[in-house]
Amino acid sequence: METPRKILIVGAGLAGTLMAWELLQRKMEFEVWDSGAPSSSKVAAGMYNPISFKRLVEVWNAAPHMEYMQNTYSELQDFLCIKALHPSPILRIFPNDQYRELWQRRFNNGHDVAKWIGAAQSPEVAPEGVIAPCGFGVVKDAGWVDVALLIGTMRRFLEKDGRFHVKSWDMATPHDFDKVIDCRGVGAKDDLATEGLKLAADHGEVLTLKSDNLDADCKILNRVKWLLPVGDNKFKLGATYEWNVEDSKPTEKGKNELLQAIAPILSEEILNGFSIINHESGLRPASHDRRPYVGRSKDMKRVFILNGLGTRGVLIGPTVTNALASHIFDNSVLSIDIDTLRGQ
């Protein structure tokens, strides 16, 4: 009888893929089980951005997350022989004069975001077809990761290696693994609730557009929503945010919200040249305090949790996955910011 592998990863979205990479590097025996349920990772645009536009401040631990993320995805794409990491500046369209003045003050006075952004620019120098009546600014160190390509290629690698299985698992499932690492995302919501961990389902919708009228090499555009060039004259437009949605489906309301949000910053010629070629949706797992859940299960000592990566999963995922692997296998201490036991 075949000896069971020692470690089980549950879920093959972004979190499960990153954990599989950690274990491959450690040369550990493991399996990945995935139920095939819809995953937000499969529809995510994968954008990363070191600043929060709402308050114009650095996001949590921006610098270490950015450095580790770029190294991790570079190593992963080399290993899988794909191109998944796409650095691309973000052109932030200012919504009003007050925001432009705040942006310039941040740039001038050495605020923590100053290292990530350029000076405020006037409307006259906006790219052709882009409308920015109050000007714009550029986030220099940003970009996107082709998450669907990454997780799909990793799955095929694991299948060939006999490590991937289409199977369901929850915390009531009997098993003989030494350790289980639960990366199920929203699918783990009910199990996490029994441990006092609140996980919300953040419903997001994304459109894929095609246009011959907009420069396919343009920067990522952002105002209320973002427009992301992904090559072959295609662009991702997203994303909507709606809480407490149980069944993720694309909606007419979501489509209209996205199109209406991007309309004020693009010329009529460009808008009329767009055709919608795909409309997707997913449920992002978000914790109550917007920090991921990372650590040991309170009730099941052989089970560990990696969840709640939320909207910044591409940016923070590599760092927190490495932190959990180091905690499990090297006995390192988890930061209280992410530990599943925080507040208990």
C-alpha cells in the first residue's frame, strides 16, 4: 500500500499555490487537494500597488512585501517557464484639485509614499485619449501578476508529479496526514467561524475588454476603478466590491458600474472602440481587520490556516505564506498582526 504523503494543502488558489512553492523548495512530501469550487484567484486581475489611494499612505509593510513578492514571483515564473510578473506603473487620475494638492504635498515633504510616487502632473501631458482635468500622478513601483496562468501552470506541474487531486476537505474530514494547511479561501468560512475567526465574502466583478483604439502598452489607469492592459489589445476593468454575497455571479449591475466608472477618464473614441469579451466574478476572503489569518487552528493541532488575503493577496501572499511555513517547520514566531490567535 502506498505510503501517504506527510503534508496536505487544501485549496489550489493563490494561497495554496504559494504554499506548494514553499514546500517544493523545502523538498517536502505533500499533496494538494482542491474541490474545484469557484475561486477568486481564477478571475483576479492580480494587480499590486504599494499605496492606498483613499488616504494616500503606504499599505501595511509595503517595502518588505514588495521586495519579497517580486523575488518570489520571479523565482516561480522561472521554475514554471512562464511570464507571470508584469511590472507596470499606475497612472492615478486625480478626482479633484484637493487630491492633486495632497499628492504634491506628500511628494514634497518626504511622506512615506514619496518613494513610490512621482510629482503631480498637469492635464496637458496626459496620454492620448486619457482625460485628467485635475491632473494625475504616477505610482512607479506597481504592476500585476497573471494569477490564472500561475495557478494553472502550477496545477499541471503538480498533476504530472502525482501531487494534485480533485478532492474536498473540511475540518470534519478524517485524515492521516501529519499536517494540513487549509488554504480554502471563502470555502473555509463556516469552519473558521467555529474557531472565532470571522471571514467575509467580498464579491468582485471584472470585465475583459478589447480595443484597437487604446495603446496596449499604456500604464494601468486608476480613478474610481482601474483599467489594466494585459496584452493582445485586451484590458481588464475592475473591480466591484459588494459584501455578504453568497453566490458569486456576474451581474448587469456590476457591468454597468464598471463601465460608468471608467467613462469620465477616456475619450469617446476609445470608449466606443471597446468590446466586452468576458465578464467574471469571484468572492474574495477578507478578515474582520483586513489582516490575513495565518497560524495554527485553535481546535485542531495538526491543522494550520492560511486565509483572508483579501484584495491585496498578490502583494502580501508570498510574505505571509513564507511566515507560516517558517512557523510550522522552523518554529519561528508569527507576527501578532497575522496570527490566528490575535485577540483571543
